[in-house]
Amino acid sequence: MSLALACFISRITIRIYTRRRLYLDDGFLCLAAASLCASTVYIYQYCFLWFLMNAAQKYPELALTTAFVEGGYPMALEKSPRFRNTYSVLIWITVFSIKFSFLAFFKPLIRHLRLTTIYCWISVTFTLIALVSVAQRRLSSTSTQTITITSFPTLGTI
């Protein structure tokens, strides 16, 4: 991420000093950098919880340890698929923003080529449809790997 942000900052700095303004492709890069930073915050915030969720699915006996139950992790694990799907949408927004940035960057270059312009608009349309379908599927789906609170014992049964 640090390399991506360093390249982004240097590109924006060069663009401001040479052209004295930002263009549409720079706006898409700003969106990509912002969603990359947000997804990194999500990873740092929830990576331990996702590790515990995967460990509890692979080793169900982990749910019987008192440190696991007393830490309040069963309650947090119920909400984990929602956070994982949000992280996935942020990563996909980063990828699609870079795609749109390339399409916006090359638009002035192909302005006078009719067939290439038609191909570019078809690419923009399909990319936009793909972004909407990925975001809708990830935000509206419920994970099949959800761990419910009923699968964890209470402190009284341990």
C-alpha cells in the first residue's frame, strides 16, 4: 500500500505542477487511493477476528476454550461476514477505479478513431455493469460460512 500511495502522491504532484489542474483520470485514482486506505484500515481492524473465525470453523474444539468465549468473540463473529463483504467491496472499488482511470486517460487519445471510441464506450458500460453486480452481490449476500451464536457453548456449560 505504501508504494501505491507514494506513486499516487507523486503522480498528483507532477500533474499539478505540470498541468496546473487535475483531470477525470486523477479523480478515479483519488477514489482508488481512498478505498485502498479504507480497506487497509478494515484489514488491520478485523484480521484477528477473521483468523479466529477460520480457526473456529476448522477446529470446532476452539469454541470450548474459556479465553475464546470470555473474550466475547462469538458475538463478534456473527457480524464478521458483513465486515468481510464490506472489505471485499472496497477492494473491488479500488480495482474498478483503476480500470476507469485507464479508460478516462486513453479517451482523448482515441477521440478521432470511431471504432476504437465505440469499443471504449462498450468497455466502460461492461465495466460499470460488472462493478454494480459485484457490489450488489457482495453487499446483499449472506455468507455460507457464518458461525452462529448457538454453535458456541455458554460459560455455564464449560
